[in-house]
Amino acid sequence: MLLEELRFPTGRLKLIWADAGYNGPEFAFWVEKRHGVNVEIVSKIAATGFEVLPRRWVVERTFGWWNKWRRLSKDYEQNPKSSQAWIHIVMIGSMLNRAR
């Protein structure tokens, strides 16, 4: 549903990394047909102990950044638009902190 609402900038977005939950030809085919973007599934590797998965750390790191902001640490928002606005505010704040 999220991808249905997005308007992809032509030429900028080339690849989407997706969780193994989106594994299946229907999702990748739909995204490529509708938006012209390739989908790469990052799946878990069956191993014992801790192992860093390629590109999966990007999402986990971002969620870690969000948890530093109390407003996003719990699901306080009732309106999805409000929640989206707070995510934008937090990411702008994070980028400004790094720019110093």
C-alpha cells in the first residue's frame, strides 16, 4: 500500500532493498512494472550466532536513531500523517546534527 501512494522521482531511485517477507515474484514484478525500480530481497542467512546481513543494518540503524527521540520511541500518534511529519522532523534534526 505504501508503494502505491509513492510517486517515484524519475531516474533517481534504482533499487529497493526489501525484507524476506516480500520474497516472491509478484512483489518484485509489480514494483518493476509499475515504477521501473529493481527489488533486491535481503534474506537471513541460516547460521549460528550473530552475523551481519548485507544492507539490513541500514534499516536497524535508522530505527536506532529514531528511538533517541522520545516522541518516536512509542506509538503516540493516532494520525499516520502526524507520525510521518514527526519522522521527517527527526530525520531533518539528525542531518542538521551531523552537519555541524
